[in-house]
Amino acid sequence: MRTRHFVRSIMACAVFVLGCTRVAEPTREPPASVSDERRAPATGSATGAAVSEPIRLPFVGASGNAEYEYIFTETLPSGGVLTYQRWRGLPEHPGAPITRVRVRSARFAGVGGFTPVYVMDDGDQHVFRRGPAASPYQANLIFTRSTDAEVDGVLARTEVALTAALGTELPAPVDVCVGPVDALRRHRAVPSRAGVYDPEQPIQGEHLNWRVDGLGCVTYPALSGVVPCEGAPLPWVATTLCQR
């Protein structure tokens, strides 16, 4: 059974580069204030006219809404539940800390590239996206009681708005964190272009190969949540297939 509803107070999340959750901490930051401007619909009318969602799910009725906060749920064939949460701007109330146990890789439909999928201590799997300052949003996909294969199957049919292009020069290498939560290790990820490309066209970071010596390719660091790793807050990436 599918339901759609709007709420003003819901488990939200602390800020990532793209996304929103955090490693468990002894204290919780106070909620960020949300201005009237931030709460206003980004596009469409305030009456709920359909607009494009940054995550486009393969389910009837998930086309989107102009409201500041939007929730969509879908019961999956296994009995698990998919929940999509989207805020146009920042969530009004950051939620309680969540412990992430591991991170793995999955792929969106079309040219969406690989994405980190965070597996929580309660078994839920989360995918996070965040939009640029010019059109800000935060969006979460939460899979409850779902297997890796079921999550991957949904994501393979789900389209996303890509992150901002990077210009025509390759970005610099970045330090990243790899491994399970109890054995995180710091590595250097070096970007390279994959496949056939036009050197004069802007680079899409999600379509680069980010390679780590001895491990192979990892997910785009800018899509990753930040964790404490060998003395520094670093993007927590997942190993993944290299793109061709």
C-alpha cells in the first residue's frame, strides 16, 4: 500500500557535502533555524503542483510536489518499505545521531553513476543527495527491511539530478576514508576520465573514475558522508566498479 503525506517535524539529519546523517556522537547539535524564504517552495505553486524531484523514483505517484517538505513511501515486494524524504532547503529539525556500520556501492539508472549506500546499525539502508546553493534541497532514500539486491534493483530504475559540473580541468586528488566503521583507513583517491569524452565539455564528477592504489575505484567523494578517519574528517567512500 502506497501512502503520501506531508509533515513538519520528522527525523532529519546533520549536514554532509551531499546528504544528511552522521556518526553517533555524545552530544547533539541544536536544530538549524529555517527562514521563511528557505521554507517556501522552490518551484511550482504552494498548493502542491507537481514539480521535478531530484530523485525520480520508478513508482506511480512519486512525481513530486512543490511543498517545502515531501514524503513518499512504497511497500516493496519483499514486504520492506522504501521512504523518500525531500526538503527544498534544509530540514527544520535535525534528528538524533545515527550509527553507520558500513558503506557499499550501487548504481542509479541512466548516467547517474555510482552512489554510496550507507547501512545503519538497525539494518536500514540510506542514500543521501544534496543540491547546490543555487537550488538547494536535501533528499534521502531509506530502505527498511530490504536486502542489498532489492535496494540495488530499485536504484537501478531510479534517476537522479546530477551534481554540478566541475569545469574542464580535472579536480585535484582527495583523501578519502575506506573500510568498515571499526576499521576505517585513510587513502588518496585520484580522478581520471573514463570512456570517450570531449575535452572542452565540463567534467561531471560522478562520471570520473576515482582510483585508490591497491583498492581500485571508489564512489565519488563529493557524494559521500564525512567521518572521523585517522585524525581528519574525510569522505567515507565505497569500493566500486570502474566506469568505462
